[in-house]
Amino acid sequence: MRFESPAAVMQHAIGLARRGLGFVEPNPAVGAVVVDERPGDPVAYELVAEGWHERFGGPHAEVHALQRAAERARGATLFVTLEPCCHEGKTPPCTRAVLAAGIAKVVVGTRDPAPHVDGGGIRALREAGVEVEIGVGGEDAAALVAPFVTLQTKGRPWVHAKWAMTLDGRIASRTGHSRWISGERSRRVVHDLRGRMDAVVVGAGTVRADDPLLTTRLPDDADPPRVATRVVLDGHASLPLDSQLVRTAPEVPCLLFATEAADPEAVAALSGRGVEVATVSASPGSPHRPSVRAVLAELGRRHFTNVLVEGGGTLLGSFSDAGLVDEVHAFVAPKLLGAGRSPVEGVGLPEVPRLPSLERLRVERLDDDVYWNGIVRREE
């Protein structure tokens, strides 16, 4: 395989990195490609070897690629989506492997802002005489590791907000009926999403209304990359003992966030059924509602990297009002309900945003539904 430009090589590395999503967290997904540069050749970059970070605790992308390149790595160019690490962790530093392989040049998609790296890998390579170029495919490379960066720099997981709604913007009818708004293909995408999450988050009202299971179900009994913890925000610890979440807690983790207002007997009853109950501070002005900031801080301490907030509208509104939604997954079905419940409630914004609320927008047709996915734009 040959590539016509550095950007094309980096895009190939980014595609490789995506294969690790769901398997490597809380580490970042990283891809690496070793190429021979051929000056003057119209197709100037010949593939020598490639690799990606395949699983947490395993060799990093650079190591995989360099091992496969063997002697052909000497004098070659290494493209890597994220700055090579320079510290001793579960594996030796990648900078050491790069130098031992005799790589002449390293092209880095984006720097690693984690405190234990933060430019150290780039400095180590340059001090050893390796040419380093930074920023090729940088925007895409940075987007790939945004959840990792959020955990490292903000101490909280990346928040994915998900909802399915009718064409007139309802997630349930006026009676609370909601099954099924979206179609089968949309629901498959949701299960794929759950399969790479550390947690699926809902409010107590959603549990009482829908009695969800919140597990990942894939076709042909395929195993998901991760088993998401089911998280319920329930200030009173009122989760019904006969709910599906409680009944399956011994098999699939269930974590409930309560406040000091919770009845100790209710907490003990849930704990006795296998539900982990954590007490956090209440939201300002709402003594019975767990603070979403406190919840995310606790999930960050547990090294959760990606969490999927599935509703209802009150909970999604709390995350949105707090500016804590990072990515949106909205499934719009060509159905009309008229009166009903909205996907994101809360206080909301006083004015229509000047720019689209999502960037890096992706729109996909899923049979009759339309899937909107994008990163929430932060207003300057």
C-alpha cells in the first residue's frame, strides 16, 4: 500500500486507532504506521507496517507497528496519532522503542496533554536526534482522544447524551408511552454505543416509567468491548426492588447515586440486593436531586472515560444546563405525537445560538430514522 501525502498516512493511522475504541480505555485509542518516504515519487509513502493499541494493559500502537516492521524500521518514518509516551507504566515508554528501532522521523497527530507526558515524548525524541513533526491530521487526531483528554485534564468522563424523538420533538406521549419511537437499526446503533461505554446513566423517573435493563445486546450473541455499569441518579434511593436493574445487579453492575435525604433502610435494602449506593452532594436548590457535577467527579475518580446519559428529559436538562454534555446522539423518527415530553428540559438557553450547537456533525439515514451525531460546540 502507498500513500500520496502525509495527511493520507495519518488518516490511515486514525482509522486503525478507532479499532481500539471500547477496548483500551482509560488509555487513549492510538494508531501508528511505519512508512518509507520516497522523495520525487508521486506516491511518496510506502507502507512498511502498522499497529494500534488493541487492549488496556497491552502494547501500545507504536510497539505493535515497530515489531512488525522489524529491520525495515531503521531510517523509516513513523506516523502516530498521539505523542509517544515517555514514562514507565503498564508497558515501557514508547520513546524507548522508537529510538531502539532506529526511526529517523516521527510525525505526530496531536500532543498528549496528560501531566505524565505533556510534550515530554516529543522532547525526548528530538534530544536523541529524531526529527519530529507535529499537527498532521491534528484536528481529527485530537477528536479521537477527546474523552481521554477530558478525563486527564478535567477529572471527569466524556458525556454522551442520547435520545430518540419524534419529528415534532417528543420522547414520549402525554401518557408516558415511548416504545418504540426509533426503529430497529437505530436501536442497534444504541447497543453498539453502550458496548463501548463505561456507564449508562438514567434518572429515577426513567426507571419507574420504563423499567429498563440498560444492558448491551448485540446480534449473534457477540460480546461487547465493555460491560457498562448501569448508573441511576436517585436522591431518595427509591429504586424499586423488583425492577430489572435491581434483579440483575448481581450479574451486571448497578450504581445508584443518592443524597443525604435517602432513607438508610432503603439504602440497606438496595445494597443487600447487590446495588452499590454512593452518596453525593445535592444539586443547588434541589436537596433531593444528586448533583450531576458530583456524580461525574466520582465517575472520574473511578477512571470512567465515556458515559452515555440516556434520560429522561429532566436528567438530560441537568447535564445540559451545567454545560456537561460533550457529544450528542439523537435519533429522529418520522412520527408525530403532538403533546408529550421533550428530550432536554431544564432551564435552557435564553437565546437561539448564533452558530450550530454541534460541530464535526455526522448525519446518517437508518431506514426511516435519521441519526444526528456531533460534538457540542462551546461558545467562546
